Amino acid sequence: MNTDKNTIIGFILLAGLFFSYFWFTNKQQGELATYKKHFEDSVAMIKSTADKAAALKVATLDSNSKANLGDSVLMDTVKEQFIVLENELVKVKLSNKGGQVVGVTLKNYSNSTKQLVQLGDSSSLNYPVNIGNNQTAQINQVLFPVVNVLPTENGVQKVEFAYTTSTGSTIRHQFSLAPNKYNIDWNIVLDGADNLLTNHQLNFLWEAHSFKQERTLNYERQMSNICYSEGNEFDYISSKTTKTFEKPIQWVGLVQQFFTTTIIAKDGFASGKIDWQRRVDSTNSLAALQSQLQTKVSGNKANVSLSLYYGPNDMKILKTQAPEMDKIVNLGRDLYSFVRPINKYIIRPVFDFFAGFVVNFGWVVLLLTIFIRVVTSPLTYSSYLSSAKMKVLKPELDEIKKKLGDDQQGFAMEQMKLFREAGVNPLGGCIPALLQIPIFFALYSFFNSNISLRGQAFLWSKDLSSYDVIATLPFTVPMGFGNHISLFTLTAVITSLIMSVYNMSMTPTQDNPALKYMPYIFPFMLLFIFNSLPSALTWYYTVSNIVTLLLQFVIQKFIINHDNILAQIQLKRKTPKKKSNWQSKYEQMVDAQKKVQVLKDKTKK
């Protein structure tokens, strides 16, 4: 791209959007700190109330009702036991305490410490039930005395936990795990729902926690959020900590950068509320979710079907779980939602196409970059052609400037007149800079959320989904630089600097010092912007700069003929021109300003 005045405008816009984006994401961290105390106080109060209620319940039962509970979990003869369901993808640990999932191991994914990814830790799904004698128990405190491992059907493993109250009502939690699936189906069967539930309503309290899996804790926290489907429409929470649902809820997910813990109600939840928070402490905890979800049941024998998804943020897999769940993968949201179609219909299909026959994802990124540069080359050519025309007109512009001296308004009007006569678009030179804005943000979202890049090594980078490190600093540099040096960031910055120097040599000298040095300032800003970004993105930028330099050299040296351009300009000048309304108004405005300035000068004299 050429560093004429209009290109600089493109650079400034691009830099402004860069900093706006990172300011916006960093601002969220400050908002979270404001909500932290409120959230933790609320959780502490809820837990304190629950503990007191549980203690009161146990004391009352021990003194009055223990003999009447039959197989009650409060009897010393019932002990906690664990059952494991396992397929090719996950290992699911179930407990008869609460009859629920207590942990899931993803067998094909490792975390930053080379241990298998664990999800569902410190999480629980709770609801109150009437166990008889006017006593209420929280289901996660109930020890189910009956554990049945059911026969496998078509590879589907099944287990059932059963508990019968003193009044004869039965609660069954049935779990099933199919081959090659990440989701665990959970059926809650209530025989005697009239006695077990109040007002035929199940009041779920789902508490879930997510923990560090990637290299950088703060960055993974920044990528964490809550996603859900309300009224069959996808939405998410990023900075807010509380959400009250106004429509039925299909699913709710606690999302981290590359993994998700999601509860899906096959018939939907009638209402609900979410409280959540990104952590800001020094622990490995990313976020905590407390969700209150209600569902109505009908009849004395009720069946509530749920599905629990513990797995990767893979669009193909998520799409099979529930409607809109594939949107958990962030390909562009809110202010940057305009890049989602670019990712969905161009970047992702092309990336998957190359990945289908190229093993190393670093070379896939290279091929993707070449594809993007080739597709946008017609616009690049038009930009270089416009710049070449302006270079040919440089001697005439110098003459006009010499003639008019310090009359900037007069010079601007004569310059526009010259451009109009020659058929030159003064904004043509900034097209490549402006074109990079949507492409960069599309690739930023794509590389940050593409789990296929996770753990993929290329050259000196050990993980294309994270920044590469060639040196660790004993201190932290502010403005997003961090405490490390990324070699791919250096290659991106150096190639940007080379491109700026080359463009300066091919562009008429700028008289404005700010415009003269801006091409050197922009690569310096990139050093801070890029250093903590995924190496796939900085590798893309490096390749893009190299390809741009090659295209620019070939176009300017072997395709564009300056003599022909001058001849075309002379011919264009002979063609009758008609001023546009905008040009006429602009010239009238400049002429009026000149008259005002003349009057001011006379007054001073």
C-alpha cells in the first residue's frame, strides 16, 4: 500500500479501531472488579443460608424422623460411591451423592500443564424435594441407596440412581453415554411428583466453575463468558454479572476460550436467572456461575430430560447438541458482528479446505493468507494505479504550490481541480489499509476461537492458538506487551517497517512531518498490539506483508507504465468534465472563505 496522505488516514482509522477494540475488552476487567464484592457477598449469603437449613434439617430428622425414612441417605449404612462411564472421548465420573456428575475428563485434550482437561469440577445441579414428614431436602445432599448399572444397548452405557422416600415416592436419576459423544443424557424420573414437588415445579440451582486450561490465565479469563438460548435466540453475557430471563430458556453454557460446560433442557426451562463472575484473584479459577432455572412438571409421574455437554468449542459438534449452540464459537459479536459472515462463509470454509490436505496448520495459515491476498489483488492494483497517477501529477502539484504559496485553501481547490481533470481518485491509495480492517478483525476472532489450532506447533511456535515466546522478561511491559518477546510479532513488525520504507521511496516526499514519520510510528504500535496475540495471527500478518511487497513490486515495476499513465491523463483532460454538486459546493465554500480572509487582512491593515 502507498503512504500518501489518504493512506495515512486509512492507517489512523485502522490504529484507532485496534486500540478501541483492546480498550473495550480491557475495560470489561475493570467492570468485573466492581461487581466482584457484590457477587461474592451474594454467594456467601446463599451458602450460609443453605448450610443453616441443612444443619437444621439433619438435627430435626435425627431427633424425630430418622426411624421412618427407611432407605434414607441419612442412615449410616449408606456410603458415597462412584460410577464411571467412559467412551472414546470422555470419562464421566458419577456419584450416588446427589445422583449426578462430579467430574468429566476429556481424553483427547491436554491443558497447559500437560494434564488431561478436567471439566465439571466443583459443579453441581441441585433442587429441593419433599422427603416426607414435612421435611425438605436438597437433592445434592441425598445419598441414593440404589445404584443400577443397566445393560448396554447399541454401545450406549446407562446407570440409574434411585431413592424412595418414607411416603413411597421415588426419585430416579438415569444417565446414559453414547459412543463418540461428549454429552451425557440425564433423565430425572419422579414417581409421586405431587408429594415430591411444591406446586409441580422443579427449582434447579446449577452451580458451575471453570478453571485455567491455557497458558495465560488473564487472557483466558477475558475470553470466558456465559452463552445461552432464550426464546430460541442465541445471546451471551460478557461484562454484566446478572441476567434475568424473560422468555423460556433452551440451554445455558459456562464458556471458556476452547471448552464449554452446558446444561440443555430438551423441553426448555420456563424461567430463570443467572449470576456469574470472571475471577480477578490469583487462583486458577476463571469464572463462577450460579443459575436458577425453573421447569413445570405435569402429572404424578414426571420425566424431565436434560443433557450435559462437557467438551470442546467445536462448531460441528456444538451444532448437533442444540439449536444456536454453534454460536458459542465467537466468530464476531456486537461491534464486530460485521466480521461473522466473513468468517462463516469465507475464512472458515477456505481454512477447512486447505486443512483437508495440508497436515501442518502453519502452512494452512500461509495458504489462507495467499488466498486472501490474491482475492483482494484487484483492489490492491487499483490502489497502486491511483498512487502512480498521483506520482505523475507531482510536478504539476509542485508548480501550483509554488504559485499559491501559503494559500492552503486555494491549493486544495486547485488540487481537486487537477485530480478531476486527470481522472484521479485521491482516496484510492488508502483502500488496502481500509481493507485490512475487517479482514484483521475477522481473523482475530477466528484464530482466537479455532480449537483446531490449539496445541499445533509451527516453526518456533509451540501453539498457534497462543503467542510464541523466544525470550521471557524479568518484568512486565505495560500497554499489553507483557513479560515476553514474540518472534512472530517481531517478523510482523519488521515486514511492516520494510513495507513502509519501500512505500516512502515510491511516493512523492511529504512536506508534513507528521505524515512523513507516521509510517514508522504504525509498526511501533503493532509491537504492543501483537505481542500477546495468537501466533497464527502474527504469522498471517507476516506472510501478508511479504506477499503485499511482492505484489507491489511486480505491479509497479512490470505492470504499471508511467508513460502510458501520463498519456491517459492528458487524453482524459481533453474530455469535457461536469462538476458534481459536491465539487461545486466545495469550491463555493472555499471561495467564500478566501473572501472572508481577504476582508480580515484588509481590516488588520
